[in-house]
Amino acid sequence: MRNDMKTFNRKQLTRLAAAAAIALVPAAAFAHGKLENAVPAAGSALDAAPDALRLTFNEDLESTFSTVKVSDANGAAVTREKAKVDASNPRVLTVALPKISSGSYSVQWAVMTHDAHKTKGTYTFQVK
Ligand SMILES: [Cu+2]
């Protein structure tokens, strides 16, 4: 009886530890590569076409694995240059834009943070 109790308690402990480990996963996954600020902002309607895009994240980025693509309303890519991590702020990703006309544009970003976590997202903005 005593031995059975011990075995049972150990099993319960193992289950508890497993549950705790699972509970920690989502928090860790959300803590990385979050887009904190975008210029132009998501959903904005601009009077003048921007000549660059500037995305600020909550962690330092790896430039090799961080990309930004801007597409027009037909899905054609307008970005011709590669996105760059800002030399003075490793949390900032910038990409130059050619002259773009009025219309709706979608931004697709994908980044890898310094600790090798990858995240991606999309948003749109408009040029009036
Ligand atoms: Cu991370």
C-alpha cells in the first residue's frame, strides 16, 4: 500500500510537471518577434507615397532571415530592394520603396530574432 502511494504520487508529479511545461510554451512563443510599430502604420491612408517602410520589433533581428515584401492591389511586388536591419537599432527593419502611385498596398514581413525565433505577418496601407 505504501509503495502504491509513492508510485501514484510520482506519476502525479510527472503529470504536473508536464502540464506546467505546456503552460509555459504559449507565453514563450508570444514573447518573440512582435511587430511593435510600423511606418506607414497598418490601415493608414497616406496623402503622399512613402519612400521607405520602417518596422520596429520588440527584439533584435537577424538581417539574413528578415524580409519585407510590399505588393500592390494586383499582388505584384513593388519592393525591389532587400530589407535591411537599421545599423543604429537592430530592432528596426527598413526597406526602400520605389515611387508608388495611389492605391492599396499589402506588406508581408517575416523576421528571425537573435534567438532564432521566426514570426511573420501582413498588413495593408493606402496611398490616396
Ligand atoms: Cu525569441
